[in-house]
Amino acid sequence: MLFSEVIVSQHVKNMLINTVKNKRVSHAQMFLCQAGMPGLALALAYCQYISCQNPSETDACGECASCVKFNNLVHADMHFLFPYENSATGKRNMASYLSQWRELVKEKKGMITQYQWAEYIKAEKSLAIYERDITDLISVLQSKPYESEYRFVIIWLPERMNETAANKLLKTLEEPDGKTLIILVSENTDKILPTILSRTQILKINKLPVEEFVSTVSELIGCDSEKARMIGYITDFNLQQALEMGVNVVDADNYEYFVNMMRLAYALYYIPAHKVDFKAVETWLTTMGKMEKEACVNYLKYSLNMIRKCMVLNTDAAAMIQFASNEEKFLKSFSPFVNLDNGRAIMNILDDAVKNMTVYNADIKMLFTDVLLQIGKLLVKKGQ
Ligand SMILES: [Zn+2]
């Protein structure tokens, strides 16, 4: 991975490049990444730059023996720790996932999400980094680097370590070997032991400013800036999500589906049963059931954003919301049924639906039946 391929501000890249030029590379660093920003890609580019045999002022050469190995994620001094699913028999360890890890990271150029990874390895339960992985890492670190001046360790999502594993890692961070660079790439430092945090140098990777987001997205997915801005509203300016969903997310039908979903959910709980138009419910569910999985996930994300807007509409920050042209009227009349409490609960339902669809491959029609009933129940609370 080259710095030029990583979409973060030049300022952040310069800071890292300067640590190399000034020979001040800290042995333990934490890249704190806001959702959707390429922390893993940046960590890879940084390691590749340090190890490059012919670096320029601003980037690795991309061609030397070291760079070629980094490009393929097979450099002998580059080690990865990432969360994975421990099978019931305990037979699968981190090493058994390594080839899948390399494939996905290469394919996505280091911009991967937890959901994508879980889906890629067909995980059925939650992913973690275990104590034995830290034990393995420690034994690897006891040998000398093979080819580079440094040994590199990238720990993706250290918040997924359990406490025993984290305590074990702590010792390694406390007793640095001058030739080891450990980079922890985290999306949520709230879940990391404070003792680990205090032993790392933290680099925050913030979201791109709106205008930069718009120009980047329109260039990378080849659309005009108005469409890129719309994608921003829908994805909450989450770059990774925007690039993943592409222009398809701006699906005019999503608005209609959302309005219908909320009207039907409301009717199921508010209107006397004999007056409910069950045919309309069935039609809506059938339409959803026929959608491709990817389109459904996009629709759910769109709905999440609409609920978020409803919640904001009920606060002092309402003036800051930017609406797509057709949304404003409906959201203003609908937002009184969504407050901060049930709004959060509805977002959890939609979030779970995304997860059930991506990780567990749930039946779409069944899933939307459940979503409809659960949301209806929550909307009723407002009227009571
Ligand atoms: Zn090179």
C-alpha cells in the first residue's frame, strides 16, 4: 500500500513520514480511526514506507523487493493480529485465517469493515483476539527481523481482545524492543484498557471535511458532485460505506419504501385490526422480499439515516439537517413519533437487520416482517 493510495489528509501522512525522516518512530502506536476511515490502509502504507529500500520524500517506491512483498502482504517481518471466530473444536486459529485475511485486505485496499470481514469468513458468532494469539506474537517477536530493520505488527481492532489477552499484550508494549513497531488500529478506544492506551502514541484519523468528501467520492466512483453529496447524506459522510455502496445507494425507490414501512408499521399497532390494509402490508413485504441482498442492506442503511434525521429534527440542531429534495415534508410530519429513546431503539433494530443480513444471510421477507412489527410497537409508545 502506498501513501498515495490512502485517502486521509496530507497532514496526517506528513506527520508519519516525518517520524521516519527524524528517526522518531514510536514503537507502540494507536491509530484511532473514525468509522469509515482507512486506518488499516494507513498503517500498511506507513510500514511499507519504513521498510522501503528506495523511498522518496513522500512515498515508498512501490517497486523494490520490500515493496513488492508488502504489496502482496507477504513480507516476512510483517505480522497481523485480527479478530476471528474460534470454532467449537478450537481447531481454527488465527494462522488458519491468514490467507483469507490477505485476500480481503488486498481486494479492498485495506479499507475493510468488521461486517465485511465477518461475512468473508462466514462467521456465525462474534469475533475476538485471544490470549493464545498474543502468546504466539510474543514468541515471534523474540526472533530477529529477517529482512527489514524493523519487525512490524499491525493489530486490527484491538478492542476485540479479551482482558487476559490485553494484559498479556501490555507487557510487550511495556518492554519495547527498539526494532519493533506495533500499530493498533482501533475504531473504539472506549473498549480498550486505559493501561494499553497510555502506552501508545495516539494518532486520530478524522472524517474528511464535507467538500473533500464530495470531491473524493465523485472522483472515485465517477459521479457528479451533487450525487456524491447525496451519498454523503445517506452514509453520514462515512467514506468507506460511500465507496462500498457507490451510486446504487441513491436509489429513488428507497424513499418510497421507507415512507411505506413507517406508515404500515404505525398502522399495525395504531389502527383497529379490521381497518388495517393487510394487502398493502403483504405487497410491501413481497416487494422487499424480491430485492437483492445488497440493495436491502443499502435500503436499511438509508432507513437508519432517515431515523437519525428524525431524531435530530426534534432537537435544537434541526436547522443543521440537509434534506434530499423529497424527504423534508414527510420527515417533518413523521418526526414527532420518534424521540431520542425509541429512535435509538429503532436504529438498533435496523442495525441488527443489517447484521442479520450480512453475517447470517437471513431470509429477507421474514426479516422485514420482524422489522415492521418491532418498529410498529415502538412507534405506538409515543402515542401512549
Ligand atoms: Zn520500495
